[in-house]
Amino acid sequence: ASRRLLNRLFYFTVEDEGILAEAFPRFEPEVFCIAYKVVGADAVHLTTHAALALEGRWATAQAGQLDSRSGRVIPLVLLGPAAPGLPPWRNPHVLTRTPRWVPRAEPAAELSELASGPATRVSGPLGVGKTRLIWEVLKGAGRAFAWRTHDLDPPATSLLELLAAERQRPLWLVYDGLEAGSPETWAEIETLLSRRDLGKGLHLVLVGRSNTAWPESAAGLPELRLAELTGDAWERLCQQLFHGLTLPPSVAERLAEGAAGNPFALEEGLVHLVRDRQLRQVFGSFFFGGRESEATFQPSARFRLHAEAEAARAGDPTPLRLLAQSEQPVPATELRAAAAALTGAQPPAQWQQPFLAAGLVESAIGPWGEGLQLAIPAVAQALGEALSEDSARRAREALGELLAARSSTAEELWSAWPLLAGTDEGARTLLAVTRSRGGAPRDEQFSALRSELATLSERGGDRSLELDLLWALLPLARRLGRLHEMQGAIERGLVLAQQSPERFVAIAAVAAELAQKEGRLRDAETVLRNALGAARQLDDRRKELLVVELGRVLVQLGRKDEARELFRKTREIAERADRPGVAALCLFLLGNLAFHDLDFPTARQLHEQALALRRKARQPATVSASLAALGAVSLAEGNIAEAIRHYEEAQAALESEGADIEQSWALLGLGRALARLGDYAGALPVLRRSLQLREGRDDARGEAIARVAVAGVLVRLGQTDAALAEVRRAHFALALLPESEAGAEAELLLGEIQMRQRHPAEAAVHFAEAERLFRAAGNDIALPEVLAARLEAEVATAAVARVEAAFEALAADCRRRPHGSAAIARDFQLFHAGEWLREKGRRQEDPLPFLTSAHAELMRETAFLDPGLRQRFLFQIPIHQAVLDAANRRGLPMPA
């Protein structure tokens, strides 16, 4: 037969030890917790682990070993009588070594002074080191002392017997564990306190926890209240206990943080690691053998028993177990109500007072006003773990429902939600948070909503509630740039919203947006056309937005005429119906089409009309988009100063809105404009900020575009290695996506770097690929730049036939559009290559007209700038300096 004592300790009475060996297979996982006694004998044998659990208060002797049929060998000790000579504090042999004393100067000095009097008290919470402090102070002062009691057991000998045996005077009698002292112990203390000669050879030190019920005769004695270890003392204790255990720093930090200044909790946390086989004993020493990510502070079974006993001593521990489930201070009334709902028994009206006196809880201000929190983190964890998983779940739900019901703000609802997480009520509470606006940062709300959506789907919960969660989640995902994480949920939403046309259309628009970002343009077109079919019964405004989105997709598919017609018709309908927002959007998109067709005057006119409508609506994001578009037009026309003003206004409009993604595009334009001005040092931080706002979002192409822009400025600052690292990273990311003009920009910059490294043949390959990608994307704006770069590379290779072909390609572009922001580099390269071909006897015409055109365009763009900026623009940009040098040689007029 066996019976379980305390926790994981089995006590056996057996006829012989062989029977015990046969029983081992059933108890192998807990074999270190065995004690047994052979019938007819008085000796009690324990495994060495079980002996350590005795807290060092009994003498033990080696008693061989116990062999199991599984091959395990268990060391045994023989339990002897109580050992009064051993130190009275707990854990004298934690990890087979005695922890050294860590001096506590201030309380030690105070106790030394108080102990000189007839009697004194020492109090404090569980495990803060009261017993060890008294032992060390009395021993250090050379005082004779005797420990009379440890806990509820009365003294083993009479007072007369003790005084007869201990003849040394003065003598200090220590009564420890008085929070659970027996009536016999208190009677003896009362007798001693009434003696007139107390303090004249005999002194008392009375030790109890914070809630000790001191009798009237002792309540007035001087008292030392001991708190947890802090600062250097706590660090020294941790270092001492962790020494030689090879604990990873992160594990040591978690243990120290979990124990929070409580020596007993820290020692028992290490004991738990031993029991959990994360600390393993090899040749007498312990070493960490667990997983760093999984090793956390966990109270041992013994510490949990002490915590439970301490809570039960103060009253019904149910409210404390409930409080342990919450990470926030909770009002006492809600804890009382939750305890009644959970157990059917109502705690007293002022149930918290004994626990406050015991130092187990403390008052604190929380989300719901004045509340209570557990004062000792390790005790809080121990009480929380005392409940079974099912009981803990019911406790959390009972408390969470009460707190959610009394919550009136987003902050209060957000604080109640963790208790209800994973339930329908938790999902509704979280939805209330999102509707109230506030409560927590957006990224935390996103993670919480996503978790609730996943658990609700897994348990097959309410479909309408699942759709509500997705409806709240999608705007957050877009704002945070995390739509790419939601593809499965979006597909699920299209199924859930079949009976809700309005939501179906909105989710379909999001699905199309995600498909566009991932380069799945055909999928995006299909989704949008299906959504238009489902939107027949919806209002015109929603249908118009779908049509506009479809037009965006058609532009990317190269069907610009079809898209232009959609935008034009939608604009007319919106204007007739007095929907200026939709009309402004169509004007904006028509302006973009005109810009890509190189019709800059028309693009400017359309964007200015869109801006005027958007300013009236006072929507910063759309105003900023129009300003940025005008900045792009100004830059293409060579008016850099105006472009900078537009981009700065666009960025300022968004900065106060927290619209990171939109702000990134405004910063990108501003950085490019500053680089065009020659202010590379000013452009670099702006472009880095643009990249930072895009990193980790759901737009890999947008991030790559910003990264290439950063790399371009690094090249011009002479930081070629850093530029190459950035552009290669962008190039790799773009290689995983469908081809686009973003890839062409990366190829163009790679070619420029190769030119700087004097590898013109390799550069020409990159320029040819950039030209192919730009043409495939229908981007005529960038062609002059890439054709000019390719011509420069071919001249450097000195391959006459290829130079002639590149020259003709660039000259054709020059005839098609004689002016533009790229005309300076284009025309100068035509002049330079024309001179080279003339020297080779391959051209008769003087290329001076090309230089004249480049020089005229340079002067035109310079005229837009303030005098203070002209010097930088003319002489700090290499191509501009080259134009001026050539113009000077050919006798063209120089700028004043």
C-alpha cells in the first residue's frame, strides 16, 4: 500500500525491499519522491531527493542504493532524529551546496541593535530570509542562541531542560514560524515575557510572517520588518546560486526576474529545474541541459505548498487564485463576486483585509480604478498554477466577464480581454475595443484580433462573429502594411460574406489589392469583376470604387486605353451625382496616365483639379497623394525647387496622421528631388526614413524601390560597397516577384556601379536588361536615362558597331521628345558619342547641336533655382560639370 504525502512524495510500508523494486515501473517518473519503512523495523529510508525536501531539519546518513528492474539506481539515505545543530533556514543544501551569506547591512544593523533589548520581533513575507538574517546576525556577534521553534510543532524539550543544558549567558531564544505557532509555544512565550529578569541574561527573538496574530503582550515589542532583497544584494545572491550552472544569460535573467528578490523562491526555482531535468547532475555538479527558449521561472511543488498554506492561513484563497489569473490590479468587489460565481460561497465583505495584513496583496491603481494585486510575484505564479487547466479557464472567464461588464472605456475593455481570450465573449470584447478606438497600439490589436479569428475558426464558432472579426481586422492590416499575412483569412471572408453583398464587395476589393501587390494581376481583375457582379444591388458609390480599382489593374496590365475610358466615364457619373471624392480619384488616375504618356501639361492640369477637390474634403492622405503627383510632374519638367516644395507639403500633411506607408512615398519623392539637386547628404536620411517606413510591410516591391533609391545616393556619395549591398538585396527581392519597372531601376543602378568599377561590358548587359524591362512596363519616362547610360557603356567598350546602334536608339528618342528632365544626360551622351564616332571616321556631322541642347536644358532648369542653389546644381553633379566643361571648350556662353 502507498499514500501520497504533500506533493509527489509517496510513502510505503513494505514487507521487504524487493517488493518496492517491483513497484518501480509505476513510479519511475517520480521515483525521487519515495520514502519507505520495512515492517517490523523503525528505520525510515528516503531517496536523496526526498531527503532534500525535508528542508534540512533531520539528520540523515548514507544507506546504500535501491536497484529497480529498469536499471535505474536510486541513492538512499536513512532518516535520523531531528538535528538541532543544523542551520534552521530552508534549503541549506540547494544544488548540493550551502549558499553563502549575502550581507544585508541596514536590516542587520537594525536587528543587532534591537536584539540587545529584552525581546524583539522580526516579521516579513514568505521566503524573504528572516531566519537566515537572525542566524547570521547572532552568530556574527558571537552571541549564544537556541532555536526553540520552527513552525506549528511545540518545542521538543521543556524550557527548564533547555536552560539547564545551555548554561552560557546571555542567551537568545529564537521562536520562529509564529504565524502558525502552537498554543504551547505561545504559552511559553507569554511566561518568558512576564519575567522581570528578561533582558538580563535571557533575550527573545520572535519571528513571524507579516500576518502573524501577535498577542497583546508581544504586539508592543520593537519590530524589524524585512522586505525582499534588492539591488546589489539580490544580484550577488543570484550570481552565487547560478555560479557553475552554465545557465544561458536569458535563462538566468528570467529566473531572477521571476523570483523578484525572494531568496526562497529563487532557490526553489532552481530545484524545479532539477526536477524537470533541465539542470542535470554530472559527477556531483549541476549543469544546464535544457532548452534556452523554454527554461523559465517555475515555483517548485514545495514552494506552491507554502504559498497555498500562507494564503489559506489568511482566509479563503479563492479570490487570490482569481487575482493570479490577471496581469492587472482588480477591484476587491469584482474578485469577491467572481469567487461567489465560481464556488457558490460568498467571501466576507472585507475579505481582502487579512491578505493585505499578510503582505500577500497590495493596493494598486489599475484600469478599473483602485484595486488589488499580488505583492509577491512568485506567490502569484504559484497560486495561479495551483488550479487545474479547466479550473483556471473557468476562473478567468468568471472574472473576465465581470470586468468586461463594468468596463466603459477601450482601455478597460482591452485589459479585460486577456481573461476571455479564446471565447466568444472574448471576441466580442475585442470588437468593442476596436469600435471604441484606443486601448492598445494598433499592432497589438492586430495580433489579438488575428488570434481570436484563428481560435474561433478552429472551434467552429459563430460564422457571423467570425466575419465581424475579419471586418475589424482588415483595416488594421492595411494600415500596418500586413495584408500579406491575411491571404487565407481574406479567402475565408469571401466565403463568409456571400449573404452580405456590402461586406463581400469590400473584402473582394482588399483581395484585389493584395493580388496587385503580389503581382497576380489576372487574379485581381477576376476578383474585381466578380465583385462588380455581386454589387448590382449596392449604391453607385461602392460600384464606382470597384470600377476605379479595376481601372488600376488594367493600367498595370498595359490596357491603358481601356482604363482611361473607365476613369473618364466614372468621373462623369460621380460629378453628376455630386460625389467629389470619387471624381477627384478619377482625375488623379487620369493625371497619372497623362504623366506616363509624357503629356506633362495635361498631367499637371488634372492633378491640380484633383487637389482642389481634395482640399475641400480635408482628407490629408488624398491631399498628400495629389501633392506628391504634382511633385513628380515638376521633377519631370525640370523644376526641382517646385518639386521639393510639393513633396515637403505632402510629407507634412501626413506626418501628424501616422500614415506611414503614404508618408514613405512622399519622402521617396523628396529624397529623389534632393538628389537631383545634388544635395546627396540631405537626400540620404530622407530616403533611409522612407525605406524604414516600408520595411517589413506587405509591399515587397515598394520596399525594393525605396532601397534602390537609397543605394543610388550611396553611389553618388562614393560608398560603392554599401550601395552594392543594398541594391543586390533589392534585386533579389524583385526577382521573386513578376517583372516590373522596379526591377529595371535596380538593373540601371547595378550597371552604374559596374561603370564606376570600370567594367563597361558588364554594365552594358545590365543597361540592356533595364531597357527591356522599362519597355515591357510601358515606361517611356525612364528610357532616355537608360539609353544614355547604355551609350556611355558602349563607348567605353570601344565596340564601334554597338556604339552606332546605341547612338541611333538614343537619337530616335531625342527626335521624339526634344525636352524633358532626362534631356541633359541624354543629349550630352549623344554629343560625347558623336565626337567619338567622328574621331573613328564613322560620322561626318558635328555633334555640337546635341551639346547645345544639353546646355540649353541645363540653363533652363537652373533658372528655376534660387541663386544660392545654382552653384551646387551646376558644379556638384558630374554630368552637369561635364556639360559646362564641354560648352566652355566649344565656346558656348557660361552662366553668370
